[in-house]
Amino acid sequence: MSLSPSPSSPTPRVAAVPAYSERLGLPWWCWLAGLALAGLAAAELWMGAEGVRAWLPFVLLLPAVLAGLWWLGRVRVAVDGGELRVDDAHLPVRYVADAVPLDAEGRREALGVGADPLAFVVQRPWIGGAVQVVLDDPADPTPFWVVSSRRPTELAAALLAARDAA
């Protein structure tokens, strides 16, 4: 009895690890500044009052600011399953003509005065780098995507590798 699969039997598929994955979270100092400002605002509303006004600003403002900061840093960027996924947007890699890593100056130029208004942009100001993904889809009026990334060269390489593998 042979343990190797026969040529006619399908080989088992193993779930592919994403070629690239990143969360565009906020830096630690944004969390610290946000909580400090929320605490200061709650203390200003409290102003030594008694009763409900003594604890209600703290109970409402601090969790609201935490939820807002989490929401700002929730965006995920991934190259997985033949797609570039940016939050809820999906781009099949077969439509990627080129992926250009941008530093802070390049991102500023791509999103500056001469930027195309039809471009898809997911930009986070606390992240310096980005990737410009040039599209090759005649049915789509979007000329390119600009996506913030802390590791733009790795994201661009993963996109081009996924495109070449597809």
C-alpha cells in the first residue's frame, strides 16, 4: 500500500499565509494625548460638583475617546488571495500595472495640487510612507490607488509578486 497520493487524486490545499498584512494603527503618543485631553475635558466639566456631575463626564468621555482612537486605527492593508485589501475595498492584483513605494515627499507630491481627483486614497497623516498602485483596468475610471503604509517597499514588492504569480 502506497502512502503517496495518486496522480488523479487532488492534493490537499493549505491555507496560504498573507503575503503582506499591516494595521494602520495610531502611535502610542496619540493614545496618550487623546486620553489626557479627555481627562482634562472631563475634569473641566466636573469642576468640583457633586452627584452625577462628579462621575458622569469621566464615564462618558474616556470610553468615547478610546472608541474614537480605536476607530481611527482600525484600517488593515493586506495582500491576500490575489487581492489588495484596504479596509473594505478590494482590488484584484490582475489589474495592478505597477506599485511604486513613496516616501513622505513622494506621497505629498502624489496627493498634492496636481493629484487626480478620481484616485482612490487611504491616507493616514501619522504614517509617512505610502504606495501608489497604478491600475490597468479599462472599465474603471480610477487611475491609481494611494495607500498609506509603514513598510511601502514591502507592500509594493508583495503586490508585484502576487500579480506575477496570478
